[in-house]
Amino acid sequence: MKLWLLSDTHNRHNELRIPSGIDAVIHCGDESESGNEWLNEPEARAFFEWYSSLEVPQKIFVPGNHSTAIERGLVKPEQYPKVRFLIHDQTSLNGLIVFGTPYTPKFFNWSYMREREDLDIVWQSIPDEVDILISHGPPKGMLDVTRDFNTRNPVHVGSKSLTRHVTQRIKPMVHAFGHIHDEPSIRNFGMVNDGSTTFVNCSCCNIGGKLVNHGFVLEIDAQSKTILHASLP
């Protein structure tokens, strides 16, 4: 199975290089940009019309903090039947269990955000047996570096409790996410292997909103639950 992972396209989806021969695509959130749900709605609809039209048999989407029209109910999953929305829910993909969650640590007033101390109970409800975990935000320490607003020093901003649940309990084959972008002298887009899990930050736009990445393509053996090959589109 060939899987295309991408995230944080922020209205730039028409600029993406679309790989051929893909069996499934997973978008990890932030398809749109505006924080105002009424302005966000046409942005999101333009994305989902494009996403629904992709010649890819299976399409999965997990919202992000910029998915305000979805959280406020202006864009409803049932309006796009070709797309499987995972809003802290799971599905099966070629026999693999995929769980998607949109929640991230609170940062200003965006969507699907929770206080850091409240996230542990959210992560507790993720099942133990997950093959592909999709979270909009990263676990702490994994491709999650940005600059502190005050000091401008690099800091890890992912969820510490998510790291604990992923590395100690869930141990998925793949954990894909976005949310934290590339910025000058800092690159978060990439893959890291840690134990039995491959962590993938597949954010496509940089911190300035320019599309600089096109996601990752993973070739996966669903029976043995192993990654055979990883490449760029």
C-alpha cells in the first residue's frame, strides 16, 4: 500500500505535487487559514472539493487548529462522503487501524485546543492498538521546534503527555502530524525513527505560509506492518 501523508497546506493545495499510484491519502489538518469561521468556510470548502476529486481510492482527514469552520459546524463531514473524517476517532485502512485526533495544546484562541494539563485524559482515550496514529500536533521532542516569542530561542512545543502515551503505551508503526512548520534555520518537516515508531512531520507550508514541502509517500506492507520505502512526491 502506498500512503501519501500531508498536513498544513493552508489554502495552497492546488500547488501540491500529486504523486501517482497512491492507494490512500491522509491530511493531518490545517487545510485552511482564517480564524474566523465564516471566512474559513469557503476556504475549507474549496479544499474539500479538491480533496474529494483526487484520484486516490481512500481519503482520510483529521482537522487542525485552523479548521474553524469544521469545529463550529459550518462544514460537516457528511457533506463530503468521499472523505473519512477522523475527529478523535478511528477507521481501518487495508487492515491497519488508523486513529486521528485534532487536539493540540492551547495557543491563542484557535480550534480543537486544550490546556496542556487537560490533554492527558484526551490521549488516554486513544486505544492501545493503533497502527497509524494521526494527530494534528506533534509529541514533545519530535520535530516540534519553534522560537520562543520572548527570547527567540528554539523550544520544543509538542505535547509531553502525548509523547508518553505514544512511546510507552500505543507504539504505533507510524505517527504522523503537522502543526509546527519549517522556519529560518529550523526544519521540522521530516521523519525520525524512535523504537518501533516512525514519526513524520508532514507540514507542507513554512511559517510564512509558503508551500515548500509536498508531504511524504510511504510504501507499507500491511500484513507485516512495516514501512518498505519512504520518498518525496
